[in-house]
Amino acid sequence: MARGLTPERAENFFCPISEPIGSNHPHEIALSIAAQLLRVRDALTPAPQTLMPPR
């Protein structure tokens, strides 16, 4: 690949294209991209442990 980027390294890239929220306004597209980034981040991180016992 160009500029020394290996195919293995290229597989680690993620390009958000936004969540399908049915809007085309720039601020709503930005919000949907942020939502997708948070969804991916949360899928990669273990859920935090709570100090409260389950009910």
C-alpha cells in the first residue's frame, strides 16, 4: 500500500459513516457519527462494574 501502510495495519482503521437516523442536517449527521463512535467504543470496552447489588 502507499506510504508504507501494510494491509494488516489498514485492517485496524475504522471510518464512521453515521448511524441511520433519517436526517441530512449537518449537526444531526455529526451527532449520529458521534453515536456510532460511542457504540463501537462501548462494544470494545468491558461494562463497568457497579457498586450497587442487583435488585
